[in-house]
Amino acid sequence: MKNKQVNVAIQVLPFTDTSKTYAVVDKAIEVIEKSGLKYRVTPFETVIEGKYSEVMEVVMEAQEACYAGGAESLLCNLKIQSHSEKDVTIEDKTGKYDNKKGC
């Protein structure tokens, strides 16, 4: 499993005494960007694509970045898509929408 390509959606919900919630979330996204893994930021979560073990390492680092960025506590919601025989890709789910304009 650790070497299979998966998609993991991560949503971090930091709690701080200040109103810098988005700044703390940005710290998590910076970690994801620097990871070199494929990812897509959406309004409610960020989807990361890569080998399970690599993605889970990034998830841990993203949480640590939130604490370093000022979060006192954190909820981290994950959704993991895997397949028994083939790689899972972002394009499989959303590729047909990449060139369409919404809202």
C-alpha cells in the first residue's frame, strides 16, 4: 500500500486566539507546494497525488507547519482514494472539467 499512488484530500481547520486562520492554512499549503507532489487547491480542501507513504509524510509536515504558524489546536480531515490494481489520479476524476469555466 505504501508505494501505491493515491489521492488524499486534506482539510486543515486551525484554531487560534487571533483571526489569522487563512494565514495558518497557507502554511500547510506551502508545505504541499514544496513537496514536489502533484496537488490541487480547492476552496474547502487540497488534493495531493502521490505514493501513499510520501503523501502521508506531507500530511504530517502540513500539520506541523500549522502549529509553527500559530495554531493552538487543529482538526485535520482526510479523504483517501486508492485502488487495488492501478494508480489513482486527479485527472481521472476532474480532467474533463479542466477547460470549463464555472461561476
